[in-house]
Amino acid sequence: MSTPSYVPWTEKHKPRSIAEIKEIVGEADYIDNFVSWLKNWRPGEKAALLYGPPGVGKTLLVEVVAKEFDYELFQLNASDTRTEGTLRRLVGQSSRTVSLYSSKGKLIFLDEIDGLYGIGEADAVKAIVELIKESRVPIVMAANDPWDPKLRPLREVSVMIEFKRLRSSSIIKHLKKICTKEGIMADERALKIIAELAEGDMRSAVNDLQAVAQGKKRLTVNDVSWLRARNRQYQAFDVLRMLFSAKRCDDARNVINSSLLDYETLMLWIDENLPRQYTDPEELAKAYYYLARADVFLGRMKRRQKWELLKYIIDFMTAGIAMSKIHPYRFTKYGFPQKILLLAKAKDMRAIRESICEKIASKCHLSRKKASTEVMPFLHVMFEASGLAKRDISRWLDLNESMEAFLKKRG
Ligand SMILES: Nc1ncnc2c1ncn2[C@@H]1O[C@H](COP(=O)(O)OP(=O)(O)OP(=O)(O)O)[C@@H](O)[C@H]1O
Ligand SMILES: [Mg+2]
């Protein structure tokens, strides 16, 4: 089966039914609570507010439940709800009238309600509260952080349903299924690493899997080891996605605030991935122009201690890069900056070497130093040569795959 490579796996392999979600997460109160709220809803009752960390299936559950119980879904996200007028116009009719032509129930879904910031925010909250009170159809909302004081009026008219981070075991189960469907033989330990790094966020796990495994027949621990080098908080792939998909200068600038990457590291990431994201020579040339400007200013700022230049650097590397876009954003498989990768590998190698020395030291009753200087060189020679002794030694010392690989390639 060949699907275009830019289809995100989070879409392609998204669960399509409640049963499929439960197969992954197990029996869960939040699913049952949401379903029974919807089934029992009558005009005048509370709305539902689904809340919890990103990528745990809030939007997904609403979509799947609507489909399964045959509701017509009216979905609006934060940008649509930003002004009271639009909100009323879009939702007003559907909430007050019951269609003459369709027997389907309707469900209004206000997604990412905590993104209602800026102009008209208080008005929007007020409008939604009124809507909830008047509505002839059920209204469900989703948010990451529902405890923002500004959302209090909404909390008062809603049934709160909490989504927790997903368990590692649930994530691994889903990743395994995806690998099977994609024809990838995946080492369980590799999937475990991806799942652990995702910290309960399925979207992030699936995105990482696609980045490291797409197009491969096998996925090993080695393929994912560099993911470890990435500080989860940096979420560099997410940062790049946000940056490259930004439609407005402000959104692009905000990427810097939401990322813990320092701007120099972010520049490495952008540099590495520009040609992957921008394939049209014209947009690529424009983007490189801005990146080069950022680099020149960075040099100047450091040499002359002119910190006030930082805002220009940030503008060039965020707004400049995002506004170079000519074609709509498309999913891209990003790569790890080679420079950072080299450093991380060196660190990994040191760790492997040390653990081999430890094994030798304890088996041969030597100091680690002696193990390293006197035994290790022989092991290298033996592992490089083709001979059967390798297997026995490896078993005796209890070496794992990466240790063997390390010994085969002279470190
Ligand atoms: N329980 C799950 N089982 C399988 N896949 C899941 C699950 N939860 C999320 N996903 C995957 O992650 C993607 C993102 O999930 P979703 O959009 O529902 O997250 P969310 O909780 O709404 O996050 P946000 O707060 O960022 O809006 C889904 O498209 C799906 O591919
Ligand atoms: Mg969502």
C-alpha cells in the first residue's frame, strides 16, 4: 500500500470507534462518562467540558462518539470562536433550530476553548455561557487548562470530564499496531523508548514514530537512540511544526516563548530542516535569506554585546522564516541537526564503553581501568575478526546488542 508520505500517521492510524479506543486505553471512566452525558442530555442541562494534557484523545473521542451515535458534529476551534459575532452566527442557528430534513441529532463542539485569548475573550466566554443555557442541542468543549480564572463562568455550567496522560503500555500497544500496518518489524525496546519520551502524549509518540520509522522495514534501538538525546521539553519537532505552519507573524514569534530551545539551538534545527520543509526554490531562497540575516545579527550581537539586537534575530528566524512560505504547510519528516547528533553519539558511545568495562571488571576481577586498557583492545580484535569465540564471550560477559556492535566497530 503506498500512501503519500505527507499523510500524518496520527490521521492515518487514528482509532475509528469507541471499541478501538478502549482496546488501546482499557476501560476508562472518562469515556463512559462522556457517552452517558451525551445520551442523557436534555435542553437546559449542563454542557460537557473535556480537559487534560495535549494529545490524549479529547478531540478524538468527541469525533468518534459523534460518529458512532450518529450525531451531526458542528466543530469550531478557538480561532473561529474569537469574536462573539462569529460565534453567534455560526452556532446560533444550529443550536436553536431542529432540522426539518434530518433526523440526526446535533452536537456542537467548541474545541481548544482555552485558546480564546485576546480581543473579545470575555465577550466570547459570556456568549458561550448564554449559548449553553439556551441551546436545544448538547454542547461539548475541550481545553488543556480549564482552571484559568477567565473560564470560570464556563466551568459553572459544565460537567467536567478529566483526561489523564496515557500510560506507556497503552502507547506501546498503539505504536505496535501502527508498525504492523506499515510493515515495520519493530524492536519492542525501541517502541518503549518512544513511548517513555512521549510522557503520556499519544500525538507526540505517533509523530516521533513516523519521524524515525517511516520507510523502514526494521526499527531498532539504534534508530531511536538519538531521540533520547533530545530533551523532551524541547519538543523540537513540535516547535518546527508550529513555526513552519504559522500563518501570522505573531504566531511565529510566539513559538520562541513556547519552546525551551535557546535561539541558537533552534537556528541549528531550522537550518537542518529548511530544505525538507520548503521544496520550492523561491520560498527556500527567501527563508535562507532570513536565516542568514539572523546569523549575521547573532554574530554582531555577541561580538559587540549588543543585546538589543536579539529582537531582530528572533524576528528574522521566526516571522521571516514562516512568512517565506508560498505553499500551504504540509507534514514533513524532520531530521535531527547533524552537529547535535554527533555530540550525542559520542556521549552514547562513552556510556556503552563504560558499561562493557564494568562487565569485564566484575567477571575478571579487574579494576575498570585495567579492563579498559588491557582487555578491551583484545575484545575489539576478536569481535572484528570472524570467529565463533565471539558468541561465547558475549554470553559469558552478558553483552547486549549495542555493546556487541560497539566492539565490532573499533571505538
Ligand atoms: N487514546 C488514543 N488512542 C490512539 N490514538 C490516540 C489516542 N489519543 C490520541 N491519539 C492520537 O493522537 C492524535 C491527537 O489526539 P487528539 O487530537 O484527540 O488530542 P487532544 O487531547 O485533543 O489534544 P489537544 O489538547 O492538543 O487538542 C489523534 O489524532 C490520534 O492519532
Ligand atoms: Mg484537541
